[in-house]
Amino acid sequence: MSDLIPVGYISGLNVRKRISRQQPKGLPIVNMGYNELPYPPSARVQAAIAETAKQANRYGNALCTDLREALAAQHGLNADNLICGNGSEELLDVVARCFVRPGDEIVISQYGYIQFSMIANRLGARLVQAPEVDFTAKVDHILEAVGAKTKLVFLANPNNPTGTMLPKEELTRLVQNLPGDVVLLLDLAYGEFVGADYCAGVHVLVEEHDNVVATRTFSKVYGLAGLRAGWCHAPGAMMGGLYAARGMGSVNAFAQAAGLAALKDQDIVDRSVQQIVTERKRLVGELKGLGLTLANSHTNFVMCAIPGDDGSKANALTEYLFDEAGIIVGPVREPGLERFVRFSLSLPEHNDLLLANVMAFLRSVH
Ligand SMILES: Cc1ncc(COP(=O)(O)O)c(C=O)c1O
């Protein structure tokens, strides 16, 4: 029997390697590896899910009408310009499938979100990576990377795994200088951690330009990662094509009901942002105090490295945190970032546990 390897598969350009063995000390697992929110869904969200369960024999609304209308009302947008998806990940894929064909080019920044590379790979497109400075995208470098074959630019603000972002003025400059036939997808998966004004500015860019789209998600600050709901704000001319490229029932009824309920809990969302940002400032200060190198995070996660490491200490730290404390963090696999580990901010006690074990690890290797 021959081994059939999928066409275009690039080994290493794969989902991140995760620790899958049993925790050796039998400790509870503290997962800080997936950029999730540590808080469980609100009572209102849980009630909406329970209520939906009673009608699970019915399809969810394929157009996500109520959810789109609630999103439009909350953000001052036109519901006709919104499409929901099975997480925002699906919508990144849908937009790319609408505009990119084999042999076309997709431009991303050097350390852009790993799914951008995977989408280019899936579509047989050539990925062009614009160099970053201080782990941050550079508009001039992105513009230099755009050529005759470029169909799409993906840019996450803030980005994963770096957590860095560009200010609104730089996004505007990018839009103004990008050829009108190149689509710019601005991924705002972590936008709420920057603030409503920043996100609103991105939506204005979408409204004012025919080639700009924005994606957002219920997975991060809304804490609904397991349900899979995201949304995309796009120019009217694109909407038919986007719906045609998306599955009919990709946003299930539970995800729609939970998203709708979560939008009513804005006070909880605001509190979550505040708690995470407070913990981020604390941890960043502590880790810098330990001499670690940190990218400038604007998100619910932090990417840090031990100075002088070639990647072996990052791997050893990842193993150590799991074996000693049951903590899962994400070793960063993107080429050039192998010396970094990325962890999501969690409850204060989990952040303390992480900090104590990072300290113990540093003592053990020095
Ligand atoms: C930058 C970025 N964009 C998009 C996503 C996709 O999130 P989801 O599909 O859960 O909406 C993620 C998830 O980690 C992300 O980090």
C-alpha cells in the first residue's frame, strides 16, 4: 500500500504540537495554550444554550438573522453587510476562497497568524511574508510585498502569536496605498482587548472602501470558543459571493443563541477585558523583571523568550510547566520565533502558578 500524502501538504505547516501525555503528578491541567478566556459562560448564555437544546431537532437559521441584527445594532453597522461563520477561522477561509486562485499571491506580515499561511497552502497560493520590526507588522514592507499577482492581504490586529498591533493611522495608510483590486482582510479576533474605538475605526475603513473586510469572533473576549461563532463585515458587493462560498449551516443553533445572549452581557465583557488587561500588566512586569524578552502584547496572551535561547530552553520550559504544574503553554513554531513560548492570561491564581514555575525553571537552568 502506498502512503497517500495530501497535495500541497508542507510538513511543519501543521497544527501546533500539543502535549498529549498524562500529567505525571496527577495534577489538574491548567490550559494556557489556546488564547481562551478563563471564565465560564454567563448564566444568561448557559440558559440560552439549555433552551436551544429543546429544539435541537431544528436547523439553526442559515442567515443568522437575529445574531447579525444584534451585532449590527451594537456596532452601528448594516446587518446586510455582515456574515457569520463557524468561528472567524471559517470566514478567513471563505474570503480567501472568493478571491484567490492557485498561483496567486497572499501577502501577510512575517509573523502573521499561522492560519493565514495554512489558507495560502490549502489554496495553492504563494505566500509572501513582509518583514516585521520588533515583532510588529510594517505598512511599508507590506506595500513593497504587494505585486501584480497579489489578491489578498491578511493582517491581524492585534496579531497572534506576537500580540502586537498597528495603530489606526497606519491601517488607514495601508488602505490608502493598496491597489483597489487587492482585498485587505483585517482580523480583529483580539480587537476588544484594544478597545471599542479601535474596532469602530476598522469598521469605518470597511464602510469607506470596496476592498476592505474585517473579521471578529465570539471565541476570545466573549468566551465562547467551544461553540464556534465569528462574523465578517464586508462591502455589499462581496456578500453574495461570501455566502456562496460558506456552508449553509456552518453556524449551529447553539452558537447563534449563545452569541446573541453574550451580546446582552456587555458589562461582563467589559469586566473580562479589564481583568485580563490588569493581569497582563502584572505578568509582563514580573516577566520583564526576570530578564525575559517579551513582545508588546495588546491581547489576552503574552509571547516571551529566555535571552540567548536557541529554542531548546523554550521547549524545556514547556515540558517543565506541564510536568511540574500541569500548565499547558504554546511553544511558538513560526520560523524565527522558536525561542518563544506563548501563554494566555488566566485567573490570577493560575498566572501566579505560571510565574512561580517560570522562576523555578530559570533557577534550574542557570
Ligand atoms: C488572530 C486570530 N484570528 C482568528 C482566530 C480564529 O478564531 P475563531 O475561529 O475561534 O474565531 C484566532 C484564533 O486563535 C486568532 O488567533
